[in-house]
Amino acid sequence: MPQTITMSASAVKTESVVQITPIPTYVYASVFASLCIAVGLLWDISWHMSVGRDGLFSPPHLSMYLGAVIAGVFSGVKVLKTSFFSSKEEQRGSIPFWGIFRGSLGALFCIWGAFAMLTSAPFDDWWHNTYGLDVKILSPPHLVLGLGMMMIQFGAMVSVLSVQNNLRGEVSRKTQTHLKWLFALSAGFVLVMVYTIISEFFFVNRLHGATAYQVAAVIFPLLIIPVAYASPFRWGGTVMALAYTFLMAAMVWILPLFPAEPKLSPIYNHITHFQPYHFPLLLIFPAIGIDLAIRRWRTLNRWVLAAVLGLVFLAVFVPVQWYFADFLNTEVARGWFFGRSSWPYSSSPDWAYRYVFHPNYVSSGMDLVKGLGIAGLLGLVSARVALAWGSWMEQVKR
């Protein structure tokens, strides 16, 4: 009987901790803001491909600005509360800035990102009024906008990390599940953002060239490995890649359901519905490999582990994506599910390399071997930096 009372008291204590230290509202708001930004970004590219005319308050822009406002307001309230209406103990657990304010690192990133995004809005509007449709994703106003978006998305991920690291082992299974998904989703939205910025390297007609896989070896391990390493939950990298895959694919599936027509000449491809952007890369498979490798060899020397993880990424990603690119050039992939029939209204539908690998981006023989060898070296360095970043992420508590 005394044992039963002791267990009950322990349960009450644990429940008390859970109630006293819930996941802060601004963390949920930051992750939702990150989602709004990712959706708005992919929608905006589709808007350019389908409509062309791009006002300051177009629906995709409103989605992105909504994300900026939500992240800025909720994080700003959190900073003000911490600075002026919190205990000394809570203030000591925060980061001071400007000699007046105090807040978490994630909240500060969200605030700075919101300022950058909202500042870039009139600049972007002027750019479109002056130069019309963008011919490149990375126009000057988009660089400022992209920097702000990445700061908010990184801030959302760091906010979840901070709560996760502070509450580790002291919360209920339900709260742990919430943290797991918040972390994976926020990381997945960062992956969507970074992929979109570098997506010109991954057009389907370039996926038989070594350059695409060299870029992949640098960028994707740098994003997936830290999440897999820092997550206290199994399959952190896999769930991150799953979030990226589902969001990218969902935009491919949903956008063509809505009508759209071009409003800016020249029109070479007559369309009646929204043209979605890329079907996602198959990052889910190397992410599974990275999760398994970290679980198996986590205690190895960091350079040895980096070599293993870089090799795992390339050994899985290259053949999977290489043969999937072959499939995407077939007629089967031109249906609704894979969205390969999507094409900008301003491009000729009869372009010779629409469904064929471009000869300027095809590698074979020794060129391919050398190119993949370079990718392996780049992947080693990227994985080593990623492990250092993951180690830092494990320790974020403010």
C-alpha cells in the first residue's frame, strides 16, 4: 500500500511538471508561420508559371506575409513578456540584446526574419513593375525575401529545439509526440525552402549530370544529418524528409485543381489551370539510411562517422534519383500524380528537352566517375560540418 501511494505522488508530480511547463504558444505559431511561408513560396512559383502578373497582394504573397506577421507578432509578444513581465530566473535563461530586451534565440530569429520579409515586399513590387516576370528565382528582392523566410523557418526549428532540450525526460508522452512532430515539420519546411532556392540544379533534364549530385552532396546532408543527430526521437531525419516530400507533392496534386490563365505576354503555352512546381526529390530514402547509420555508428570518431554518412547519402540517393529521373521522362509520369506535364505558359511546349535529358548536363564514363568522386569529397566535408551543427543543436536551451 505505501508503494501505491508513492507511485501516485510521483505521478502527480510528473503531471504537475507537465502542466507548469507546456509547449509555449509562440512555438506552435512559429511552426505554423513556417508552413505558411513554404506554401506561399511554392504557390508563388506556380503563380509565375501560370498567371505571370504578380501584384504586391497576390494570394501567394499574402500567405507568405501572413507567416511573417504571425511569426513576428507571437515572437515579439514572447520577447516583451520575457523582458518586462517575467521572473529573474526566466530572464537568466534568455538571450539579451540591445541592452533592453531578452528572448529566446528562436524568437529573435523570427522577429528579424519578419522585418526582412515585410521590408522586401515593396522592393519586390517595384521590381516586378519595372522588369515584369522574373526569369530567375534569385532576383535581388527575392534574395532579401528568401533571407527573411529562412530566418523565420530556422527560428521555428530552434524554438522547438530549445523547448525540446529543456523539457527532455520531464514531460508526458503526448507532449513528447507534439515536440517530435513540431521539430520534424519545422525542419522539413526548412528543407522545402532550401531546395526551392537551389532547385534549378534539379530540373529533371539535368538529373543525369554529376553537377546535380555534387550540389546535393553539399546541401542535403548539411540539413538532414543535424536533424537526425540532434533529435531525441528515432527517425528524425526520415520524418523531416517525409514532411518535405508530402508538402512538395501536395502542392503538385492540389494546385492543378484550380483554374488559372496567363495575364502577361508572351504566351507560348496555352493553359487553363495552375502549373505546379517540381515533384519532390526522393530524399526520403537517403534520410532513412542516415537515421540507421547514426543509430548504428553514433559513437564513432566524427570524421569517420562523417565519411560513413556522406557515403550512405550518395550510395542511396544517386541510383534512386538517377533511375527515378528516367521514369519522370516517360509518358506515365505526365499524369496528375507526378505532374510532369506542368510547364510555364511563357515557354514553348515543344521544347526539345522538355522530356529528354539535356546533353549539356549529361555525364557518363570517366566524367561521371570523377564527378561522383568530387561529390563524395564534398559530402564528407558537408557531413562533418553537419555533425558539428547537430552537436550544437543538441545543446540549444535558450
